[in-house]
Amino acid sequence: MRMPFLRLDKGEPTSRKRAVRPHLEGLEDRLLLYSYTGNHFAIGTRITWSIVPDGTNLGGVNSNFVGTMNAKFGAGNWIQAIEDAFAQWETNANVNLVQVNDNGAPTGSGYLQQGSSSFGDIRIGGYFQASNILAYTLLPPAANGGSDSGDIFFNTAQPWNINNDYDLETVASHEIGHAVAGLGESSNPNAVEYAYYNGIKQNLTYDDIAGAQYVWGPRAEDGIAAGTSNFSPGRAANISQFMNGWTNQIVLPNQDVAVTGQLYWFKFTTPANASNNLTVQIQSTNLSELSPMVQLYSAYGQGLAQTAASPTTYGATIDASIRNATPNTTYYVRVSGSSVFASGTGAYSMTVNMGYGGIALTGPPNTVVYAQPDQGGGGVYQLTGSQFSLPTLAMLQAHGDFFNSGPNVASTNTSSDGDSSFARLLASLFPWLANQDSNGNSSSSGTSANPNSASPNANTVSLGNLGSCFENLPTVLIGWNTPNYTNGFWNSGD
């Protein structure tokens, strides 16, 4: 199942999931224009993502995304745009997102819906698609129940740019909203989740955030911060109680920088048999997109050590150390994000080592969810803004469950009058098609949905020749919601 934005729905190489009907949600007394498909990953404490290597089978075509991006921007110089897009959603919802390696297995491989060690829960690839599609996403569970749920596919035929049209981060952020939160298209033209690309949008709007928080809730403080409000030195959380007497270490997993720019204070007292080497390690590697900062102070407020990850590391492990620590002495630690932007929030683990052994990295939480049967729904595309015409329709894929035509609908049967059953179905869904002549010109000036709207013209298809145009074309109706026809353009096809 897919979602539309800068795409069409499930425009994949092979037919798949059914369509869903996203519904508008209300929050308090405000009219919110985001839509929620009812689908999302089961566990938000860690949702992983990966970029598939070129040559990965995307269901019938091989990905060429990495090579295309490297050729345009230089090797790896484009990945930060995608990292920042993920971090935007992590910052604004109670979810942690982590980039992992990808072994290049075909999409849909394996028996896990979430938590695979072979590739991300969300996989990103790309291939040549129709000219009015920028990217599309397969909806997350339960619409798609296998390992391909939430996967994102860019149109590598488009002229991608960074900080210019078509902006890679803008489109990535839109697709991630579908994949991570199961959001449908927003009717708000300012929102990142608006169906059409209409300019650079590298920050989520209130509408996008409301949608993400409807699904995952706002980012929450961890247990220590919620219980102590340790946001100042005077309220520093005393963590000496967590000391392991055998190792002289304090290990605090499941910590969180929940608010960009927030400072979190801790204090502890070294034991009598402490080492002179004192190290405080902060790890967000494999836990979140947080770029952390840690500072170590004496009880008198003297700065002793400080380390900050680059704001563009999106997950790092850093430490602050001194070699002249003394036993039975109180020290203070301050933890924050190293950035006030997207990478400034996320989960982390803290280890204070006052002993003589090394520090082990904290393992990620268990997020294993086994694959389940697809529940149906489709996918979503983001469109360039061109009208819903032949190139777009040719990328739609009719799912067998929806049309009762079997699992793979590769063609339709054409009747003697030249109209295929698929053409008649399209005519029932899109009544304006029936009012066009053989050249695709409308015989009326408006539509029943919008009498004042202009009818499509160039590249549209009349009912009389739909059968031949779509004969043997693989098509998909994705994340399906009745489209709104406005001023001659389809406002998403969800």
C-alpha cells in the first residue's frame, strides 16, 4: 500500500496492496488538515532506515538511487539531506529513528516486519518513473505487513537538487511522514505532507507535527527527567544510587533529550576505591538521530571536560574524561544536544566509569515484529504538480483484491466497442473522462466536483481509447481516497 505526495500511490514495478481511505482528524477545536491512514509501525522506540545499494531488486527493477545521487552531488554528499529529514520527524514526535546498514536483499525479503538486522525497517531506493512523480512510499503496517512496509522509492529520472527545486530533503521529509507516521496527504498547501511539491519545505509545519503527534504523541521526557525536572544544577538528578559496586560504573539506558536546547543535569559521588580516571560516555549511536554534547563539572561549577558531536553526525558516541579524579568526590554532568536544530533531540545511554574496566556500548531495544499478512491500503506518491494524466495513470497499479481480478492485474479485457473493463471503471471514478472526445478534449467547461474548474487537456485520455492505452500496462490504485479535482489538477490521489 502506498501514500501520495510527490508521488502517486503504489507506483511499483509489481502489483500489491489495496487502497485505503485516509480520513480527516480533528484535534481540540481546530480544523487540522492532515490525514491519518490508520497505519504505523508497532514499536516507536527505534525505527530503523537504510539506503539500499544499487542493484537491489525493488520488485522487478534494480535500484539506481545511490549512483544517481553520487553522480549529481558527489559520493555521499547528499545523505545528510535524508538524515536531516528523518531527524525532523524524530524531533517532533515520540519516536527514535536510526540509520543502519543494508545488505541489498530484494525488497520484501525475510520474515520480519520490524527489527531486521539485515536492513532498515524503512528502506530507501530509486528507479526511473513517470515524469510527474517524484517519489512514493509503501504504507507502514498493518496495510503492508512484510519487510517492505514503509519503503520509499525516489524517481531517479527527476532533476534532483539540494536547497533548490526539486529539493531532495523536502521530498524525503514528505515521504518519511507517510512511512514513519502513516500520514496521508494534507490539504494544507503549506504542510510538508501536502500532495504536490510546491517549493522547498525543510521544517515541519504545525499541521505535520499535529499529525505525527496524533500517532506517536509528543516527544516525552525519560523517567529521570520526568521525576526530577533535572533541568538546572540545583535540580541535578543524583544517580549514585545506580552505581554497580563491582565495576564502579553507572549505566543509564533509555535516556532522552526530549526538547531541543534543553539541558539535563546529573550528579554522583565517586566511591572510596574509584580510579583516578573518570569518564562519562554518551551514546546515541544505534539509538537515535541525536547529536549529543556532554560536559563534566566539579561540585563548585568548574568546567573539567567537554565533548560535542558534530551537529550533522545524527547518532554518535562521545565521552568526557579527566585523569585526576579523586575518591569520595561529587561531580556534575550536563547532557544536551549539540545542535538546536533537528539533530538536537533523541534517545541516548549514559555510562559513568569510575572503575578500571572498559565501557561497553548499550545495545538497542528489542523491536522485532514478525511479518503479518497485508491488510491492504496501497501506497502514496508525491507529484510534481502536473495534472492527473496518462503518465500518472500508467503508473497506477490495480490491486487484485480491489478489482477481484487475481493478485497480479497486468492487463484488461477489451470489449468490442474498444472500452476495457478498466476503462469503464476509470470512467466511474473520474466522470470527466466520459466527457472528452477522442483527442482528449473536454466537451464541457467544468466538472460535477467543481463546475468552475478547467478540464484537463494535454495528455489526458478519452474513454473511447482508454482500453488500448492501458492494455497490458501494470497499474496500481494506491492509498485510495476520492481525489478532489480543482482548477484542472488532481489534489492528490491518496
